[in-house]
Amino acid sequence: MTFVVSSQGDTQKISTIEQALYWLRKKWPIADRNRELALDQVDAAMHCLVTVGTARRAFLSAAKTAGFLPEHAGAETAPA
């Protein structure tokens, strides 16, 4: 998944579960319920307690509320 992360059009590609966890913990611009849920789901996926698809959907939801836009319109609906 590649997101536009700044008003200048900077992008960030998140391609591993470790990158998602790092971004959620260290680079996320807001601390809200969606971020906390994404952190929980990504951590659970790392421990094989939920599917990667579940973690991906939680991450995408958190990205939306954080204001990160998918680089391509179809990125939101990418298969799990």
C-alpha cells in the first residue's frame, strides 16, 4: 500500500507488517480509536491471532482517519 502522507505529495509505501507497526507507533499524526484498533490488529496478526487481511483493513481505516490518502484510488480495495 502506498499513501500520500503530506500536503506536498510525499508518499510512503507500507509493504510489511513491521512497517505498518512502526508507522502506527512512531509516525502516526493522530492518536484515535482507529489507530489503537489498527495497532491491536497488526500486533495480533504478527502473533497469528488474526489474519493479515484483518490487520490490513484496520490499518486502512486508521490511515483514512489520519488523513493519509491512497496513492491510487484502487489501493483501498486491494484484496487481503
